[in-house]
Amino acid sequence: MPQMKPMIWTLMMVMTISMIILTIIINFYSSMEMVSQNKSKKIKTMKWKW
């Protein structure tokens, strides 16, 4: 059984790292979407002003 512990540790590490990467990607994507929405809103306001 002692040989199984490193495997569990590596699995945990991989899981945590993958979760962190996933959250970063989701945050980045959501921020990009927000920026694009803001741009579209700005364009709409500009059209309204003109």
C-alpha cells in the first residue's frame, strides 16, 4: 500500500492544477465577453448620439 500514496498525491496535484487552469480560462473568457459587450454598448451609444 505505501506505493499507492504517491499516485494519489500526483492525482490530487493534477486535479488541483487542472481546476486552477479551468477557473483561469473561465475567468479570462468571461472578462473577454464583458469587454466585447462593453464595446458593442459603446458603439450603440455612439450611434444614438449621432
